[in-house]
Amino acid sequence: MLHPYIPNSVAEIKEKMMEEMGIKSIEDLYADIPVEVRFRRELKVPGPYPEQEVKRRVESLLGRNKRLRCPPFLGGGVWPHYVPAVVDEVISRAEFLTSYTPYQPEITQGMLQTLFEYQSLICELTGMEVANSSMYDWATALGEAARMAGRLTRRSTILVPYLMSPNRLAVLRTYTEPVEMKVTQVDYDEATGLIDLEDLKEKINGETAAVYVENPSYLGFVEEDVDAIAEVAHDAGALFIVGVDPISLGLLRPPGDYGADIVVGEGQPLGNHMNFGGPLLGIFACRGDRRMIRQMPGRIIGMTTTVDGSERGFVMTLQTREQHIRRERATSNICTNQALCAVAAAVYLSLLGPNGLRELAELITSRAHYAMRRIGELTGVRAPIFSSYHFKEFTVSFEKSVEEIHRGLLARGIHGGKSLIEEFPELGETALYCVTELHSKEDIDLLVSALEEVLE
């Protein structure tokens, strides 16, 4: 079928284009893809249909979706949080929504200033001195932090907790493998889930570039021995990297206060919708050491003044990653990132302020602990399985099958937690539940009532 608006759908034009390119068929364009992994059949795509028919069919499919009776109790890396309407309103402005990369500061002062404000807010939040204008997500920020630590220390091993996010661990290994860095996991205390300090001391050595912890952890508990971990890392000449949920910093000490050298984290809770898992927002901050700044990936936006000092302006101060200039010597290959997510985070944090963030963190903690208590009262259930302080996520262990329980909850219009059976089989029939400000007391009581029915 010929398309009136696509010239290369005409056979003669296609042949002319292939002649110019020196190929005999469209398949030759995919010669670098192994034949065994190519899709060799035609896609079973119905149609073509007129637009109104496509719309009707899509709406029919969407109508089959089931509505939940309350917000999902699913976290594990992307969490349900309330996004104030003003956040969406601000980031929908054309100068933000359509902006690409502010290479021309004279015409992108608005975006540059907003990113500068974002960096300033992240520094204040984490207790660090320098932040870049964001990464892709927590996982890639961690990968960049590990490689940065390797360059700074000229060492080749990073120590990480065993109970960390498996997704972030996989991405970390992907980032470090090409530079021959080794990732070693540190054991945990079976009662508390906290990092085993003795195992950490045994595994750290002269080749350790950094020690990494997640606080709160992937399983929701707060790492209580952060001061001791920082001391162990620094005594061995290694850097200390901390991964955070930024909302938790409304209550917890900022990592800069307990010796963190690099802070990474996920900024999705800061005014960004879940969006089926992306795009996300990688937080990256570090100490103000000149060597560290020069090794930081991504961009740093700076504020300056005109020569006579009468006006201020914003520019991209550092772009140390610049792979298109430095090639293989570049510190990072990050190019465009989801800067609009950073704008949303800046708006969100500005709206809440320090008092609002603290109130939000307190609300989340209160509701999560209420949920833990109510669920833990059920017969055949243990919540949480670790005796540590938890923030908004916690583990729930069942005597029955997690999959069976999850299906039972879905049948009742409730989305339960994330199964941990494949990630941590040694924990048994366990799921990770998440409670945020979106979950009312009534929502939690509804979950508990549904669990009672499913467990009978």
C-alpha cells in the first residue's frame, strides 16, 4: 500500500535510495543483527482502519482494565505518591516541556535557572556540596558513582549490601564489568537485616574503591550503623556511597552528616508520576572536593554575573562527561536525560519546603507502621520479618503461597505487594509492601480485611 505522505513507500524511490546506499534490500540495513534473533514473520497487526475505528477499538480494550479499590501497595523502586496539580501545570509550560539541552544559555535562562535551583535543593536535602542536574534513575546513578569511585581511588572493588535492590545490582554490574571492577556483596544480620559489620571489615581491603549502602534499604528498614560503616570505609581509604529515598530525608539525617562522599537515589517520589515505571530521575551529589567534581558524570549548572556585576546569569559550568569530544576518555556516556523530571522535583520540593517534607515523611511513617501492626496481627503472617525501624516499605511473610494471596487480593480489587520469592528465595513466601501518603487508614483496613478473607 502506498502512503501519500511518505515518499519512500513508492517502489521507485525506495530502489533509488537503496542504490545510493549500496544495498539490495531493506533487510541489508539489519545485517549487524544476528539472523537467529531477528523476527522473520510479518507482525499480526490488524487493519488498516480509519482513525475513528482505531479509537473505538482502543477504548474497548481500555474498558477491560479493572479499577483498584485503593492505591496499590506496590513499591520496590517506583512508588505511589501524590503529585500536586501545580507541578504538572508548571512542567507543562512550553519552555520546559519542549526544551532539549540548554546549549545556548542566552535563550535558555529559564531552564538553566530551574536546574540550578534543583541542584541547590538536592544539596540541601542530602547535606552534600555539589549536585549535578540529574541522571536517568537510581540504578544508573549508582553505576556512575561506582565508576567515579574507581577513577578517584584507582581501585577495582565495590562492596554492596546483600539485601539491596536486585535491579540496581544488575545495572551496577553492567556498568562496572567493562572497566573490570568487581562487585562484592556483604552479608546481613538475619534478625535485623542490617549490614554485618564484621563481614564488612573482613571483605574490605586495599582494592576497595567504595562501600555502598541503601538507606532506607530496598526492603524498607533503616540502616542504623551508617556512622560505623562510613568509618570502616574511610579507614580503608575507600569512598562511602549512600543511596536514598529523598522523601525519607524529611526524617532521617542527611547522608552528608554521617560521612557520605557520594549520594545517589531515585527522585521519582518528588513530583513525578509512576508512569508505568518511567521515566525516572537519578539523584547524584558529592562532596565539594575539586577532584570529585571533575569526575562527576552529567552536567553542573552554575550561576555567574555579567562583567560589571549588574546582572546574574546561568550557564552549564561543567560537562565533564562530553563523550562527543573526549571519546573514550569521557567520564560518562550520559547524554540527554529526563531534565523535565528534575524540573518537576524542583517545583515539588519548593512547594513542600522543609516543614512540609518533614510532615510528609512523618505521615508516611505513621501509616506504614499502622499497616505493619495490623497485618502482623493476622494469623499465619509476620510483618515485618526484620526487627529494624522501617520507613514506607516493609516485608510481609506468609505461611501460604504469596502468589495465591496476591491473586486473591487482585480478585478483590486490591494490588498487594511485590513478591520477593525470585529475588530472595531464602526469605520464603515473602512480599514487599509499600504504604505512602496516598493510603488512608480506610485503605489499610480494607487491605487487612481482604487478607483475612484470602488467608482463611
